Amino acid sequence: MSTVTTLIQPKEIVDAGIMKAAPLSSRFDASQIAPWIHFAEKRFLLEPKSFMCVEFYDDLLLQKNPVPSQYNSELGALVQAYPSNADYELLWTQHLLPYLSLASVYCSLPFIAVQTGSNGLFVNNTEFSSNAGNEGMKVMQDTILQNLDDAKACMINFLCKNKANYPLFCSDKICHCDEDCDGCENHGTEGRDLGIIFY
């Protein structure tokens, strides 16, 4: 039985070498991102405006390997997230791992850019670099959010096209196209700002 409490674990976001799914340094402190994973999964997977049924999420959680997945042979033995379920493993490697990595970074960025100390809030600077500040954090968040929109659309498209393999996916509420549903543009991008300016 799985003992994980979130689908993705900090180690899966940070310790993946060149195969990492998030824009983080290999020396990034995973403890800075860990507290926000639960909020990221709730917001980007489970909230009413998102797309994953609670039953589907709970089953993914139940079947997930409690040992963090690892797909870079340069870093040691390979570890699958779902060694007993090929369909879940495909969903994980192709969609959930990069999506949840970015979502977790998105939710944690404000608390990394601005931290709380004994004397209140401060912008953290290191000896050899300066903090990008709120402006840099906002640029990063905006970029990540656009990538999340695209990734969400592609994941929903994948699930709709393969709904027979994912019976717990609430396809009747999410999939609004026929069996030949194709193209990420069909899902999840409603209301997205595409950067088009009208004069």
C-alpha cells in the first residue's frame, strides 16, 4: 500500500539531472518547494475548474510507488512511479510528472522570492548573486502558467483519446468531442490570453 500523500514528491521535481521537468538548479533546496506541493495538486488537478475526479486522483495516489521515481540512469537505478500499471506509468512520464513539477514551482515561487524572518518579510540575496525580486518572480510565474495551460490541454486530450484505459477519469464531464478527438487546442485553453492585441 502506498504511503505517499501527494502524487509528486520534492525529489522528483529537483533531483532528475538533465531530465528535470522544472527550471531548478541541481543544488536547489527541495525543502523550499515541499510545503506547496499539496496546494499545487489541489489547485491544478482537483479544484472545480480543473479536470481530475477525486476517485481518479485517489487511485493514482494509492498505486504510486512510495519510492520517488527516477528516470535518469546517470543518477542511479531507474525507478518507475507505477511499476504495476503501464497506463498510469505512461500518464505519469508523459504528462503528470512535468505538469505537477511546474505547478509546484509556480505555487512556491512567491515564498522563495520573498521570505519571512524574525524581523518580517525580506528579499533573500546570496553572497554571489542578487534576488530577481517580485518582477522576476512574476515573469517566471507568467511563463510557467502559460506552459501549464498548454500541458493541461495536452493531458486532457491524451486522457480523452485513451479514456478506455483510464476508467476512473471523469471523461463524461471533461471530454466534449467525438472519438476522433485530436489536438491539444480542443481542451483546457478556454479564456487563455494568446497574446493577440486588437487595435
